[in-house]
Amino acid sequence: MNNGKCECIGVATFNIDGETKQFGLTQNDFGLFKEREEKLQERIDNTSKHLEQLAEEKAKLENKLAVLNQSVASSQVKV
């Protein structure tokens, strides 16, 4: 790489609109792929945590609703 040119260290093959295309990959490309992978994993982890929090909140609200429904039903029976 001392000559100022990017040296191909790998090849990526893609099927684009039914046509196979190949692209040369440099060390920089692999670094970018690794960085993107880390960012995507971070997003997945954050989304998973958020979904867990939503599930917990949903369960709490469902329990509160069940208690309210129970008290309404029991108050209707007393009448």
C-alpha cells in the first residue's frame, strides 16, 4: 500500500437485478463492515431492552385492568 493505491484483499459477490457483480474489497472496507456490524448489534441490543420494558409495562397494565374489572364485576353483583 506504499504506492498510494488501495490493494484488493477480498472479493464480494452480489446478485443485482439478476446479474452477478463482483467488487474488490480493501482492508478499509473490512474495517467499515466491522464498524457497521458493531453499530447494528448495539441497535439490536437497545431494541431488545426496549421491547422487554414494554412487555413489563404491558403486564403491569393488564394486571391493573384485571383488578379494575374484578372490582366492577363484584360491585355489580352486590347491587
